[in-house]
Amino acid sequence: MKKESLEKISNLKKRISSSQNVVFFGGAGVSTESGIPDFRGEEEIYNTMKKYRESPETILSHDYFISNTSLFYEYYKENIIYKYAKPKYSHIGINKLEKEGKIKAIITQNIDGLHQKAGSKNVLELHGNILKNYCVNCNTKYNLDYIVDSKNVPICKYCGEIIT
């Protein structure tokens, strides 16, 4: 590791150890070491869009979900869900700092649930979580397997509405 990188790490450790109220704010880079591609890196999820005419922002939007639900779920299942991803060093280290009382909250843009799998408790998810799925009508809860195993659009077994 470069001397400059080591100095930055040392400085960060000192700041954390002298602080009482740290909030961690993270995004896709935290989960890339777990094998989940980010949206704008070299192996980005957006590069998987070649078979779709619409932009990623369009496909992942609420309007697209409502008007093209089948295509939304096709893309979602193929490119967004990483069911077997495991927490790695970042997730584990953040959890350790939370257990030590240094980190008071984890704010994440990630939807993978890896902070919780690593043991973190106070996680605020800005974009939801692939592990928490509900019927839009009756609010019945469904696990990720139900979504993944659905042939096309996941439908509630009780009222027949879409599950999100």
C-alpha cells in the first residue's frame, strides 16, 4: 500500500477514536467487495442495459414499474438481486465500530441488506431493501425467495396484487 494511503487510513482511525458520534454514510462501493457491481464503475450495472432500450434511471423508476411491471421485474431479478452476497471487510468493520459505540447510525443507499447481515442494528436504508417485500394492496410480507422464484411479476397469493 502506498505511503499516502497509509497516512489517510491512520488519520481516519485517529478521527474515529477521538469522536463520540460518528454516522457512516455509504453507497455501492461498500458492497463491491461482496461481488455486487456498482452503478457507474467499470463493471457497472448500467453496462448490463444493452438489451434494454430505456436508460437505467427509467427502468428503475416508479413510473416504469407501474407501466412496464414485467420488464421491470425481469431487469430487477437479473441485475439487481445478489441473493448469495455476503458481508465483507467494510460491513464487518462498520459493525465492529457500531458495537464499540463509535458509529451511532449507518445510512446506506444500498438495498442488499449486507450491513444487517454483518450484525449492524441502526441501519437507515434510503432506497429500501430487497429482503423486505410487501403486497401493494393487503401489505402481506414476502421474502426474497418468493420474488426470485416468481415466474414473472410476483403476485400476492391472498389478493392477487403486485408485490414490491
